[in-house]
Amino acid sequence: MKPIQRSYLIEVNCGTTNPGNGTNIPFQDYPQLRNIYLCGIQVFDLNSVTISPAGRTVVGALTGSTITLVDIYNQEILRQYPNQDLSPYYNSGIYRDFKPFQLQLTKSFVTILDNTSTAANESFIVNVLYYTQKDLQNVRNN
């Protein structure tokens, strides 16, 4: 595991009705996460976080959902990766780190494969581990 340089906690809300199986829920735009290099990600359910940053209930389980992450070239770097495998709670505290790539968050999404563990207005909690172009330049100069 690499040391965490920067992280940003976001949520992906299921919406006002329970999403059906096969539904893609896009990530919202977070200005702080534009032009970043993703190097790791964590996804949390009710076992780790009980209330979202917006005060919503967190999904009860990550089984039955996946994540797709897209880079700035519209390539799917992670396609339907199981969310439960991205939770440190289920992986002895380990988070998944990746070869860094420029994330395009608004093209990325969570897919519901089995909606029995989700409900209306519940949220997936996602912690984005990243660094900026400036961070990268500082590493190269030192």
C-alpha cells in the first residue's frame, strides 16, 4: 500500500426511488476532483459509515453493486469492479491502489446488479485517494 497523499470523501446517492437492477448511478461533479490522478479508492457500506456527509443513510451492503471508473480519454479503467472488494472493512483494512490515471469522475458510475441491499435515498460512500499535477511535479523535483 502506498501512503495516502490526498483523499476526498464523496457519496453516490441512489435517488428518490430504489434503483432497479442494471441501473447505472453516475457520480456528481466535485470541482476539487477535477484534473486529479486517481491512485486508490475505498467504498463503504453501513458496517463502516452510518450516515453520509449529506445526512443520508448508507447502503446496507456492497454485494450486488459494482463501480466503473473512466479516465480523461473516456476509457473504462475499472469496469464493473465489485464494490465489496474496494472496502477495507472486508479486506483486513487494505485499500486497493492503482497505477495512477487521470480520473473523469462525471463519466464514472456505480452499477446496481442486485437491488436487495439498496433503498431509496441511501448512499454509497466513496473515498477517492489521489494526487494533483502539482503533487506529481513536487515528487519529480525532489
